[in-house]
Amino acid sequence: MATRSEYATRPRERIAGVLRGARRFFSAAEVHRELTAQHVRVALSTVYRTLEHLREKGEATIRVDDTGEATYMFCEPAQHHHHAICNGCGRVEDVDCSAVEQFADSLRNLHGFLLDAHTMEFYGRCAACR
Ligand SMILES: [Zn+2]
Ligand SMILES: [Zn+2]
Ligand SMILES: [Zn+2]
């Protein structure tokens, strides 16, 4: 029999499970739809809250698209990397991009500009969609 605390953590695990299930960004509504399909009953507001919690813990990466909608993805946290996003299926590849880091060096050397942070995404077609 499940204890009280197991009940409390279950929605979070299920939500994290959806994110881990595919290498793409999910909106809260998509996660909710996915869980409903798995017969997991959880309020949309819980999904929103949990996704935000996962982000705060560094277990999910947030991305806000052109329409202002926030989407989340499970991402190996610690290491800095970039994303190549497929326009066809939405699949996300983690890409190491040393060329971008070299560009940061040249900004400093040529312009005396010290880069604190940068974000960069690449869009195209994955191997399966090409
Ligand atoms: Zn990533
Ligand atoms: Zn970078
Ligand atoms: Zn694709």
C-alpha cells in the first residue's frame, strides 16, 4: 500500500517521466494530454507548478516560443550546451558548440566585450525528417 508521501510525489514523477520520454520540448498542456492518455489524473495547474519546480531544480530546461508559450524539456543539467531543434518533429539534439565559445573569445579580444551569458538555438531537420 502506498504511503501518504508516495501519493504526494507521484504526479511529479509522472510529469518528469513524460519529459524524459522524448527529446523535445513539451508545453504544460501537452504534458497534461500525455498523462490523461496514460490515465493519470492530475490538474493542469499541478502540471504547470511541477514543471516550474523541475526547472528550479535544474532538471528541466525552459524555452519560451514566439507566441510566449513556455515549453519544458528534460536536459542533462550541469553542462553548457546548445540545442538543434527539428522543425519537422520537434526532436532536440544537444550540441556541443565550441565555435560559439570561440566567438565569445573573439568578442572579448576584438571588442573588449565580456560575455556573461548567451543562448543560441539551431533550427532545421533531423536525420529522420530530412
Ligand atoms: Zn539540452
Ligand atoms: Zn554556448
Ligand atoms: Zn525531425
